[in-house]
Amino acid sequence: MEFEELSRNVIGCAIEVHRNLGPGLLESTYRQSLACERRDLIFEIKSVETLLPIHQAQILTYMRLANVSLGLLINFNVTKLQNGIKRFVL
């Protein structure tokens, strides 16, 4: 699957989860609800006030270690999920 299509697919699922659950829950709740097992994509779920540089470093490290070229960092603790998504391509 192409990067654009793959990231759109996962982002669409994340938006649906956020629409149903809302912001501010534990990361494990979102992770369980977004049961998307992909070997060609790393996605890291956060539920924090603000994404910090360490979160970006963390996902880039995961991507390098897993030899995966596409990663999504999704912060569910926002009112509009599109504002909490960052995409990374190695």
C-alpha cells in the first residue's frame, strides 16, 4: 500500500475512534480501540497536553529499529484530532 493511502487509512480510523471516545482518556484505551496491526507502519499513540521533542525522537527511533519508513505520532488529547497528528517518513 502506498504511503499516502496507508496513512490516510490509519488517520481515518484514528479520527473515528476520537469522534466516538473524545479526548483525555488513557493512551491504552485509544491503542486498544485503534486495533490496527501493520508491519509496514509504526504509530505511536499519546494522550498528553503537548507533544514534546522527545515524542518525535521516540517514534523516529522506533522506525529506525523496526526498519519501517512510515510513522504516525497521534495525540488524542486534542479537541480536533487533525491538530494532534504528525507524520514521519524516513
